[in-house]
Amino acid sequence: MNHFLEISQLSREQIITLVQRALDFKRNPLSVSYPQYTVVNLFYENSTRTRVSFELAARNLSMPVINMNLKHSSESKGEELEDTIRTLAAMGIKIFIIRHEQEGLPKKISQLLSNQVHIVNAGDGKHAHPSQAMLDIMTIIEQKPDLSQLKITIVGDICHSRVANSLQDLCEIIGIKELVLVAPKPWQPTGSHYGRVTTSLQDGLADADVVIGLRVQRERMQTHEICDVAQYRRDYALTNETMAYAKKDVMIMHPGPINRGMEIDSDVADGSRSFILKQVENGVFMRMAILEHVLRS
Ligand code: CP
């Protein structure tokens, strides 16, 4: 069975094909139907965009959707997640969308139950958020299709960000001109990474074509990693002043949820160069392409 677990499992050709398919769905969302496949949303961490857009994506494909209420599932009686999935698979359910705080859990489940179900990773801890990276590149390609000329800059809490990890993989595979990772020292990548790392926002934003802000993820931080909010804003916030370093037609993006007045100002988030809600819109179509991809390949 095919799974969608992390960007590194995809080739450049597969990434481009998924983007093209998502753009097809955007033009004609009700073009195909797969009513024989039921989708289950298993979200162990909170979500607005990812959960709802996977649900809308499945409904657009005529797939029945079950949103498991995990507080009331039999896992509260000690059932293991893999047994929950085996149980639902025995009822004929084939597609499981999993968000979990444990890094690598979707992959582990896919290996245990490989011949029975399709697993889609909707975000696992700090590790990966591949559908977010795919909808991000779709949004970029719509506006700036010549990726080989692009400078993309990711700003903020890089080391706790599964989005930043998946975007690094994606930029490496797809081949952009330059990726810059801007973060204060405690939030810089600690292990292997792709892209040039700098503490200087001005350096990172200079002539950038795309700027992707990240949420400050306090819930994932150790005590020694929590920084002074006022200092962080002074040095790293995306404001009208700091965005002046970037190109005039810069795309401003953020996976959301945003913390207004923290990592990004409202003037920037709601301004004419912001693509934050376009990312959300594109998420539905990219997730349609991903659901079809796991069934077809
Ligand atoms: N970007 C993202 O994953 O948002 P949600 O947590 O709302 O799904």
C-alpha cells in the first residue's frame, strides 16, 4: 500500500505532478469520485487548517469521512493506536490521516500495517508536515513558477518546526536558487539541514522572493529555549519596516496559526503581499491530490 509520510520519499517529478494535479483540482474540484474509500481523521494534536482541509478534500472526492473523537474512542480504555487502526481497517476503512506529537509514529504504523491501509502524515511532532510543504510550493509555483531563480527565506523557530523540516527537504529536491534559514542561535537547526543559516534578519530578507514566517512554538520548547518575547520581536518580527529588505513583489507566507504582534504584524499578515489565506485555500486542492496519489501509486 502507498503512504504519504515525508517529502524525502518523493522525487522531483512526483512533486511537480502532485502540484499540477492540485492545480487541476482547483480548476475543476468535482472531476473524479472515489466513494468506495472511507477516510478517517485521527488528530491527537489540535488542528484547524489541516484537519478541515483533509475533510473537505475527501468530500470533494466523494469519500466518506469519519472524524474520530479520540476522547471517546477505546484508546481511553488502553487500546493501542495500531489496534484501533486494525479494528477500523476490518470494517473496510483504507485511508488514515494521522497527526501525533510522537515523531515517526505515522511511519511506524505504516510499516506495521503496510498491506492493509494507506497512512497519511498530517504532522508528527517536530519531524515533518509534508502536506503543508506541498501546499506551500503549490502557492509559490502559482505566482513564481521559475523556481531555479528564487531566494526563499524561512524566519523564526526553525528547530521546533516540522514545516521548516519538510520545506528544507522540498527545496533540496526541487532545486531552488537559494534557501536561507533565519533564527536566533537557540532556534537554529541542531542536526543535518538544507540551506544557509544566519542570525541576521536583514541578511536573510535581502532580495528575498518568498518569506515564510513560522509560529513561535512555546509548547515544544525546553525551558532554556524560551527567549525574551520583546527581544525576539525587535530582532526577527516580520513588520513593514523589516519587509522593506525583501524584493518589492515578495510573497509573504506563514503556515498558520499566526501570532499577530509576535512573529508577524497584522499590517504584513493582512497586506497585499500576503499569501497566507491563499495557502489555506490551496490546501484543500493539494490534499485532494495527495489522497488520490496514495490510492493510485
Ligand atoms: N499549518 C497547520 O498545520 O495548521 P493547523 O495546526 O491549524 O492544522
